[in-house]
Amino acid sequence: MENEVVDSAVLAGSVDPNITIWGLFLQADIVVKFVILLLVLASFWSWAIIFDKAIRLRRLRARAEQFEETFWSGGSLDQLFDRLDGRPPDPLSAVFVSAMREWRRYAARNKAAAGESVTSLKERVERVMGITIGREMDRLERHMVFLASVGSAAPFIGLFGTVWGIMNAFTSIAAQANTSLAVVAPGIAEALFATALGLVAAIPATIGFNKLNNDLGRYGQRMEAFASEFSAILSRQLEEAA
């Protein structure tokens, strides 16, 4: 019994008391260090994208509400276009401006193009608005692929670091012919640390991607609904003018 107590005390004293997160990183193999750094950078960049897009979407929704309130207030569309033509402040305004530009081109050459059909003009306006919506959505969805990639790949990158760390642990055991905790613990801890970082990077990226993707989809539907309504308004004006 006394021998077991002595052996336990010796074993406890042989374990490195400085096994911390920073210590594990410094003692890790070069491959595990690379995996850890890669996952840390991916996590920071993912959070930066999430915060940037969340703030931007909130700002764009507020501007869209202001624009729609002005648009449906019954004021002059020409005056609204003149105010926004230089630099539309949000994608919804950009859709309106693109349609009004096509409308004004038609009005400017109305006499020369008297034979132009209303249907062809409507198709051009709808096509221009569709192109604008696609361009604006491409800008808003930038870096979303990175979030999806981190969410799907980070656990496997962490698993690779785990496997590599366990391989190092068994290599140390074989080299020293010693199975004590002091030999095994650092390698196992490095391996588990890489797995934890993989999950830390993947979970926020996946949740953020799903939430932002849903919000972007709603905003895209809002622009498409506005384009359809505005196209109907232009069609009625064209029919009344004819």
C-alpha cells in the first residue's frame, strides 16, 4: 500500500505542471502548430464576416424601409430618381434607379421609336432590374462561401491535428519505452486541443452561415417583390399613355 502511494506521488510529480493552452501550442509538433494557427485564423475571420454582414443587413433593412416609405408616399418618381441617380444608397434603390433609367431612355427617344412595342420595353425594364438584383446579391453574398467552407472543413482539419498528435504520442511511447502519464499526456492534450479548436471554428461559422443565408434570401425576395410591383406600375402607365 505504501509503495502504491509513493508511486502515485512520483507519477504526480513527474507530470508537467505547465500544461496550459499556450504551453501545449509551444510544445506541439510543427504540423499541429500549423493546424492550430489555421483554425484560429479561420475562426477570427469567420466572426469578422458574421459581424460585418449582420450589421450591414440591419443597415440595409432600415434604408429599404425608408426608401419604400418614400416610394409609396405618392410623391413624384422623377424627383425621387433625380435624388438617387448619382449614387443609390442601398440595393433596393439601385433596382429602382436602373428601371427608371431604362424608362427615361424610352421617353427620350419616344418620337423616334414610336413603333416600339410596350411589351418589349416592359421586358427590357424587367431584365435590367433582374440584372441589378443579381449584381447586388452577389455583392451581399461575398465571403459566404468562406463561412460554409469553415463550417464543413474545420472539424476535419481539427481531426487531422488530433490524429497527428496521437501519432506523436505513440511515437514518444515507443521511443522512450515508457507508458507513464508524463509521456502520453502532452501528445493526447495537443490532439484534443486541435479537435476543440476545429469545433470552435466550425460551430459559429455554420450557425452564422445559416442565419445570414436566410436573412439574405429574405432581402433578395424583398427586392424581387419590389421589382414586380414597380414593373406593374410602369406597365399601367404605358397602357394609359397608349
